[in-house]
Amino acid sequence: MKMPRKMKKAVLGRRLTSSQLRRLIKTVVIIPANNGYDSAEVLPYHFCPKCGCRGVWMTDNRASYPQRWMSGYCLRCGNHVIESDNSPFYHALEFADNNYEIEI
């Protein structure tokens, strides 16, 4: 079932223009985590580097408790934006050298 356009706009908000997205990416500051389990802090906020969307849907991959294997994808474009595999959560904004694609 396809989501109506008006509902999608109400949930996700308006799309950023390419110049707005470039300016937002230039303001990103990443503060690394101080231990091995927390994620790095991304300022001003987490967003998709391809479209600027702040919404993420997560997959759990059914790993049992001590293990953690989770992935997050952008709600608007489906880009892979967050990943954790028995490690801290890595955000795509941390991989600017790799064209904002997660490489663990």
C-alpha cells in the first residue's frame, strides 16, 4: 500500500534543496565516543547525507541478547545511515571520505 503524498509530507516534512543540504553537511561536527560501546555524537543532529531526512527505520536482525546487530535506513530515500554489529552505532556522516557510505 502506498502512502498518500500529503501524509508523507506531514510525517517527513519538506525536502531540503541541494544547497541547503550542502550547507548542513558543512556544519556537521562529530564528537567521538569515549568508550567502546557508545556512539559518536553528531552535531547539530543526525540526518541522511543523501536527502537530509531525519527519519530512520531500524531492522533488528534477531540477534540474541548479548549480541547486537542493527541497521537503520532513511525513511525517504532508503539510504543505509546507521549500523551496529557488536560495536558502537556508526552513522553515515562519520564516513565522509567514503562518500557517506558505512564501512565497518
